[in-house]
Amino acid sequence: MSATTKNATTTPSPATARAPSGGAGPFAGTRADGCAQLQINGQLYELPLLVGSENEHAIDISKLRAITGAITLDEGYVNTGSTTSAITFLDGEKGILRYRGYPIEVLAEKCDFVEVSYLLIYGKLPTSDELDAFRKSLSHHTMIHEDMRSFYGGFPRDAHPMATLGSVVGALSTFYQDSLDVHDPRQVEVSVHRLMAKLPTIAAYSYKKSIGQPLIYPRNDLSYCENFLQMMFAVPCEEYHIDPDFTDALDMLLIVHADHEQNCSTSTVRMVGSSDANLFASISAGISALWGPLHGGANQACVEMLERMVADGGNVKKYVELAKKKDPSFRLMGFGHRVYKNYDPRARLIKTTCDQLLAKLSLRDPMFDIAQQLEEVALADEYFIERKLYPNVDFYSGVIYRAMGIPVQMFPVLFAMGRLPGWIAHWDEMHHSPAKKICRPRQIYTGETLRAFEPIIKRS
Ligand code: CMC
């Protein structure tokens, strides 16, 4: 079996069967000139080519099984495009990341997180009236149903806040049953605003529960990030001063986490949503996917690794060597990426903010020093150069969170808060696509073939 791409001028041989395009409609990318030829056991098939707005090419295999009887196999979806999407463009080779066409560096400098969320969800930058209305609506929905607060009493004190977050978000569909109809645009919009507004409250309550402090009600006179910080750190018995540098750093961190096209958690949200499960259920599934240490849990794992290195005397070379041995119990966390084969542009922004914040606070964090040394050693090492492994978004973010007093278990929760508008945008885009189908991959079965049933007394 062989697959090649070639130009349009080739006339198919009589033995060539031609697959129609997937018929996915105007969102499916543009049909490119030419086609891909696939030969299976002497039979030649032609498959349409698609091209995206940034000139990425795909072979449209949507009719492959129908015309050839074969499927493709791609563990981890390394070569598989699950959808076309107009939300985020990233070029892993060049280290480019854009939301709706705007470079991440520009958005991080000029916008706050709520404005970027609007951009992702509604597809355009808001006018000032639109942004005001969006902010007002988010403020209006910040509280959670009073009965939901009693949920927190039921979770063990030492529960991971990510577990609590996912559970409470899932439970929103029990309390807000008036906004669950995925086919009613008004209900969808209400559930979008509710989620955006309530997630910081749910997240901060998860933390307060874990340290045994009273849950702090949201304050609608504060900005999105200020409100989150006061719910995290205020206590009823004294005034809490919100540090504007922390607010700015948090805004930047949430912006750079806000979307990253078809990553594991976003694909999960799309997959769950493809069954027409409501938005709260879909996002709760995305939170579970994000929790894993290879995805959003990597920021926690990275800080724990850096702490270990500091405690071990800061010998970074030893750990770089350990990472190269590929012992399954140790990986250089915060390094490497499925898509980036260049410096992750988010890591660059975070490192700069990290530098600035620590200088402003006159803080010397040995972990930041170790992280920089580790980066230097790894980037000069042939193993990392060859495999194009660079620091990713999780490498420096933990250092900022620590400087802000955010405990390590909350790091993935912060990632979830940042990623929320991206998840929502993808869930919504999927629902509006004329190509929408329930996600249902196939498999190649490798188990037993038909065998005779043995009664239990005869089994050895
Ligand atoms: N330390 C040492 N070796 C590594 C690392 C690492 N962090 N990452 C990749 N490699 C090696 C890997 O062993 C393999 O080597 P070889 O070609 O000799 O078999 C090669 O690099 C390719 O790695 P891979 O595991 O096949 O790549 P992947 O695309 O399947 O995995 C990854 C990507 C992010 C899961 C992986 O790089 C990793 O585990 N990194 C550490 C965890 C981490 O920081 N995750 C956060 C990702 S960014 C935030 C997010 O998207 O959630």
C-alpha cells in the first residue's frame, strides 16, 4: 500500500476509483488543486486534497472506508486532523500562535482576559459597548446557587482541587436546567456566560475548602482577575489588598492558556459535545482530560520537579542525563510539545513576565534560577536539539503562580480557567458546523477470534 500526493493534471487510470470530497460544506477548507493517490493491492484510489487559510494541506479521507473498505490507523492522532477550525492557528515549526488571526504577543500586551475570551467565543474583537455588556453579564452570573456551596462540605479536605472543579462544573447541569438545550442559541449563550462567570468562583471555593477557610463571595465591582484573587486570598476578618502586578500577571497567564487548537482537553470537549451533551457536561469532561500530568497537570509536575532539583543541590546536569535515559519514572516536565518544534511563544511571554514580577517583588526564587539553568543546559544538549524539545507553557508558569502565593495543586485549575473560552469556542464551532457528526473513531480489532464458551467447571 502506498500513498502519494500529486498535481491535478494527472488523469486517473481506468482502475482508479475517485472519492468525492467529504461534503463538509463551507467550513471544510478549500479544495486544493490535485489529489492524493492511494494504492491498495493494485487498485488505485484518488482522494481530494484540502488546503486551509494558512496553506496547511490535508488529504480528505472522509469517504475512504466507503470506497476502499480500509481505515487509517493513527495512535494518538499524530497525523489526523479531526476537524477544520477557524479559531486558532499555530505553526509549531515557526513558534507562531494566533487567536482568530491576532498574534498571542499582541493580545497579551493589549487586551485583558475577558476581551480575549470575547474574541475567541464570538469570533471578533468587541466594540466597547459589546465588551461592557459582556463584562456586565459575567458580573451578573458570578455567584453559584447557594445550595451548591454545601457540595464543598461533602468533599474530603485533601481532595485535589481539580477533582472538585470537574465535579462541581458537572453539577452545574443539575442546578441550571433552564440553559441545557444545545439547539437553543439563547440557552447556549446563557450557559456560556454562566460558565465563564462561575468558574473562578468554583475554582476559588475548591481552594478555600482544601485549607479549611470560609468561602468568599464574589465581588462584582472587581475585574475578572481581581475578583478571583480576592476569592482566593481574602478572609472575612480583615481587608485584602489586591496587588495590581498579580492581576496583570494573571491576566497574561490566562490569555496565553486561552486556546491551543485541537489539544487533548479541547478534543475531549468537542468529542463529548458531539453527542449533543450539554455545555457543562462537555466542559467537565475537558477538565478531567486537562488534569493529566502530560497535559494541564504538567505545570504542577514541573514545579514539583524543580523543587526536587533545588532540594537536591541544584545539579541540573544530573536531571538532564536522567531525562535522556528515558526512565519511565522521569521526564523533564515543562519540556517538549506535540506540535511545537521551536520555542513555545507562550513560554517566552511567561518567562518575561516571570522575570519582571520577581524583580518588582524583589524576590529571588531559587526555583527560577534552577529553571533557567535547566533550560540552558537542555537547549545545548544534542538529545534535546535533535528532538527539538524546548520549554513549553508549563515551564515557567509555576514560578509566577508561586510568587503570587498560589499553591501548586491549584496550577492545573488556573490552566482550566484560562482554557475555558477556548473550550467554549470549539464546542460552539462544532455545533455550528454543517459537517457536525458524532465523534466515533474506528479500530483494528486484535483480540481473540470466535471461540467456544466453556462452562465454569471446565475452566482451568
Ligand atoms: N524529556 C525527555 N525526553 C522527551 C521529553 C521530555 N520532556 N519530551 C519528549 N521527549 C523525547 C521522547 O522520549 C521521544 O524520544 P525518541 O524520539 O527517542 O523516542 C521524543 O522526544 C518525542 O517525544 P514523544 O513523547 O514521542 O512526543 P509526544 O508528542 O508524544 O509528546 C509531550 C509530547 C508534551 C507529551 C512530551 O513532550 C512530554 O511528555 N513532555 C513533558 C510533559 C509536559 O511538559 N507536558 C505539557 C505539554 S504543553 C501544555 C499542554 O499542552 O498541556
